[in-house]
Amino acid sequence: KRANDCLSGFELPAKKPDMDNVIKAYLDAMNDVVYVDDKQIVSITAWQVYSTVPCVMVSVSEKLL
């Protein structure tokens, strides 16, 4: 029942891995590849959804002042 509730969007999947750990791992992995250092990151939007297929999707954009 809980899996069905998560798949339908009725319940949020608040479970491991912790979102902050996932974000940190990907920010560190993109150092010297996407940007010089992750201290350049000024904004992050993230959400965790339940899926039968585990994955991580990352989108990066540059904002010039």
C-alpha cells in the first residue's frame, strides 16, 4: 500500500538515502568537470520521488549577472 501511495504521489518517499547526502555526492563529483569548485553553486532545487527504477537526474545552468 505504501509503495502505491508513493507512486501515485499521495505520500512522499521520506527514506534513505538522505537528500543532502545525494546532493553532496553529485556536487563533489562535478568539481573540475562542470565547474571549478562547488563553492560556485548559488542555488539548488531538489526533490525525491518514489520510482520503481532508481535514478538521479541532474540539470545545470549558468546564470550570468
